[in-house]
Amino acid sequence: MSKLRVGIAGLGTVGRGVVRLFADDASRLNEKMQLVAVSARTAARDRGVDLTPYRWFDDPVALASDPGIDVFVELIGGSDGAAKAAVEAALGRGAHVVTANKALVALHGSALAESAERNGAKLLFEAAVGGGVPMVKALKESVAGSRASTVAGILNGTCNYILTEMENSGRSFEAVLSEAQGLGYAEADPTTDVGGFDAAHKLTILSAIAFGTRPDFAHVRVEGIERVTLTDIRLAGKLGYRIKLIAKGSQVDGAVEMHVRPACLSFDHPLANVGGSLNALVVDAEPSGQLTFIGRGAGEGPTAASVASDLIDLAEGRAGYAFGKPLTQLGAAPRATPAERGRYYLRLLVKDRPGVVAAISDRLAHEEISIESFLQMPVSEKHTAVPIVLTTQTCARSRMEAAVKAIAALDVTAEAPFLMPVEHAGQRWSSS
């Protein structure tokens, strides 16, 4: 049997890693396939790998359209443009596609899966979620015999690195973000990462597979970590919590709710101690119970290894449907409303005046919200406002939102209140 002929578009960090795997004579990739062509923006750039054995294409669409390519590996990135056009071209002629492009799959996954099935091709994207952590494969295979009710995790290594470093070093969000950019953990424009959108793309994919629905990125409520301050990190720690950016999808009675937002996790929570740039996923499913996956979520080695895993599955005939089932079996799930009850962390910056605490307590009491803990930072002579942090006992979400709105309207409030959900170990994942 002849070897599958592979073409790679995109020779950045991951693309170079995949080329290096093909160049390794001991790699399993070489047993049943061969790299024959590559494409990138310019051929003149030194990428630290020998590209002379491969045909060069300036245009990734031309590479994807070439009949001499059996498998098109898309590592360009971006939800539209050249990446989308090239993947569509490959699938349209029945060539298999392996991609690490989470935005493309999250936004156009249904259409691409339909094209793959119609033309007898496979669409694989293990590397799009979790880097070297096999989250996609776990949901497709290990959890296939169970009924997943919740997928939740730390899905963006940049945000996790920033929050971990803020806690460990005592530096501000801005200082740690600048360092992360210098180290290559964050882009020059970090909006996709710190704004929560990267995690939302990944959550869209995981939820579709876990719940047997079509990917629906527009469904995800997204909030990033831009408003998390060093004060939040410190005071949450005093209260027994660690702040993480959590991506969570839940299914109840056939309806799905998805969101990405920072949350306070108790120190004994399964995700609270996942530090640095690690990624993690917790799956609640019956009858298998709670499953946890942790590992490196980005970088050349882990992500290239995930691309290689998809390529080997193709070569050995193990590649299945893009989202675990034929597209005809994947419906558009009704959108669930967020959970009605939960615990909350509330940070306020208020003017240093008599009666302020009483006014805040009055607004909470009016909505029947009980305070569980309360901390106030010492007043500095240089500032006329003081941070106050409190956590609540379990209360109605609508009541909490009403109380926050009322507190924000007080003339003593110096900035918009900052609200986060609180999660404890052993607590059933809610969607507050």
C-alpha cells in the first residue's frame, strides 16, 4: 500500500515541529505517510528546519488543491481567509484535513464536517484544543459510552500563566502580561487570549462533541481576565480561593449553556492547583463519573504531537467523524439559561465615607443575600477610595445581579463592581 502524501500549510512554531517529526527517521509518521510539500508566506525565511526535500507552494489554496496531496495539514490560523479557503478546497476534492485551528472549527465546523462527509474525507482537529492533552480524543472515545453533563476546564495557557504569576510574584496584570509577551506566551495583541475568546473557541468544540450537538460559538457568553487585579488575587487568597479563567459547558434536559469567565475556586478544587501554562479539563459523565485531564496546552512539542496523532489515526484507519457522530445526528441544541443559584465574589471600590458598608449591606439584604465573608483593604492617605471584597452564601442569580446594579448606582461607588462565581470542591458544576 502506497504511503499517504502530506502537505503542510503554515510553518510557524507548530508547523516546524511537525516537519521535524517527519525528518526523524524513528518517527512513526514515516511508516505509512510522507511529507511531500509545504507552504508559508515566504520561502526566504530561515525556519531552522531543512525544507529542500519538499515542494514549495506560495499559495496554501494551491497546495490544498494539488491532486498529489492526500492529507492537507492546516497550521495557518484564523477563522477565515486563506485557512478557510484552503481547508474548503482540500475537503471539496476529498482530501483529508488535519488542523490545529480552533477558531476555524468553532465557527465553521458544521459546514466543514458536512463537506468532509459528502466527499468521503476526514476532518481531524485534536491539536486545536489542549495542545498535547488529548481532550478531543478523550471525549470522542473514552467518554463515548457515557452521558456527559458538564465539561469545564482551564483551556488557555496564557491566562493561566498570567494569573499564576500574579499570585506568585505579586506583580500586576499589566506587568505579567508584558513579560508573557516577551516570552512568547502572549501575542502582541493579546485580546483573543486574555479576552477569553480562545477558550471560548475550544469550549465550543468540546461541548459539541460532549453533548452531541453542532458547534455554536455564538452561544458562548465570554468574559476575560482584564478586570482581575492584584487586589482580587490577594484577597481571594485570604478567603481561601484561587482565581482561574474557567470555560464551562453544561447540558440539562437537552439544553446547553456555555460560558467563559474568571471564577474563584476553593484551594481543594480539582482545577485550583493547575498552574503556569498548563491546561486541564474536568468531565462529569454517567456512569463513568468525573474524569480529569491535565497537561501542557501549547508549544511546539505538545501541539505537533497532537497533529502527528491525527495523522497516524488517518494512516491506520482509526479516524472517525469530526464531532464523534455523523452530522445528521447532531442537532442544534436549545440554549439553556444560566443556573439560577450560586455563590459569588464581589469586589467594590468605594469612597472612604461613614455608612458605606451599611449602604452596601442594605442593598444586599434587600435582595435577600447573606454575606459569607467580608474583607476591607487598609485606607491609604494617597487614595480616597478603598477596595472592599465580600463573598455571598448561595443566592438567586437574578437577585445578585439586581443587588450589584443597585450598589453600582450608589454615589460612593468609585468604579463598576466586579463579580465572579465561587466554586467549591465536590460542588456539582453549576453555570452561574
